[in-house]
Amino acid sequence: MAKTEKPRNRETEQSSPPSHLLTFSPSHLDSALIQEGALFVADAHYPHHGDEFLRLLKALDAGRIETPQLFLMGDIFDLLFGCGEYIRSFVSEAIELLNGLSRRIDIYYLEGNHDFCLKSIFPNINILSRGEQPLSMRLGTQRVMLSHGDRYDAGWGYEIFTFFLRSCRGMCLFLPWQKPLIDRPMSKLRGKKICRKIPAFEKKVERIVSRYPQQVDLIVEGHFHQGRKIGRYLALPALACQKELGVVQEGAIRFVTLDALLER
């Protein structure tokens, strides 16, 4: 919904929020609802760091797990982008399952720093690029904002790197050399250690939260592989590390293992 233009006056300008904060119209806060039973999956880093994500997709496809909404919070794949067929060959089964599920489940995919330019791969999924994040929704009476987790407090060096990395047109220029250019990072990612506790994580969370408006009740992000709640900030667990995902139960996002979901 388009923002409503208001007449400018001195009082309005003096009371406006600092420029570093996100701004949005009140109607944006009354957007789509996160439903009971919704699933939140972050940082599966499939296929190199476990098969939990593929198991989840197969369970959803077979009806062993049911959900009205599936939120994929980025870095679901260890490397995937929408240019060329070779990169898709590593995870073709998961892509096929996701596209099938998207015809009957409401799926939101918040692109991460390992998976981007995805709209051509998943035409029926609600894809949000880094620039389109955070996504504003409601969970009961709570105002919630969702993001992969690398949008704020990333540093200028990362900003430059990710700008060029996520250039969809730029990536396609290298299609003639896609196999050698993909094989090398894939080999490195396979052996990368991605599970660790971040020192002084509370301080980083404080800086990230400062970028969000005060009227937001809950900030949900992945990216950091921590699985913690600090104030109004929810750092989702990494499916690749903690082997957990988020489930909305009784109006709150709770962390559960895939095995626990399958036993319900």
C-alpha cells in the first residue's frame, strides 16, 4: 500500500524519527498475519551441512508435517542463485519439492548471503531480496519484522562485497565459465565450520535493534546461527547447527527439533 503524503510543517519535521531508523506507514504494520503453526527455517546450508532441510521438505510433501505458512529465512542453501543450470544441479531435488509445495503452502523466502536472485527458480514463492527486507507482519497483536540478518550493522566492506555478489545481471555474465567458478566455492563451503557462539553477541544485537522502530514488538532474524532471544530480538537457530526450527505455538515462536515435529 502506498504511503500517504502528509503536509509538511515544523512540528512534523521535529518529531520525525532519526534517519537511521526504518520508516513505514501505520498501514504497513497492519499487514499479513503470521498464522498458528507457521514454520521458520533459517540457515540450513543444504546440502553441505546435514540433510534436515530435505527431510523437512519430504515430510511436508507427504503430509507428515502440516503448516499453513513456511518462512525460509535465508542461507537455506549453501550456494544458490538464479543464473545457469549448473548451480541448481547440486540441489535439484529440494528445488523440485519446494516448487511443488509452493502450490499449496504460503511460502516466504527471505534471501540470504548464500542464496539470492531466486525469483526465476521459485516463481510461486514470495521472494524478498535483501533490499526488500525486512518484511513487516503481525503475530497476534505483536508487530513483527523479519529479515535474514545481514541488513544492518554489517560494515561498509560487506556492503560493497554483497552489492557486487548479488548483482543478478553481473552473475549471468560469467555463465560461460560457470562450472569452474562454482566448483571452487562449493568445495570450500563443504568443509567450512559454520557453528560457533558469537562473543559479545548481545552488543551486536543492541546495535541491530537500534535500527528498527520502537513500535516493532518482535524482530526475527537468522544469519548468526545462535538460537537465542534477547529482549525483542529473536535470533533463530540454524537448522545446520542447532538442528532446530521455529514453530508458532500458542501465538509465540518456539524452537523445536525436526524429530520432535515428526513425532507430533
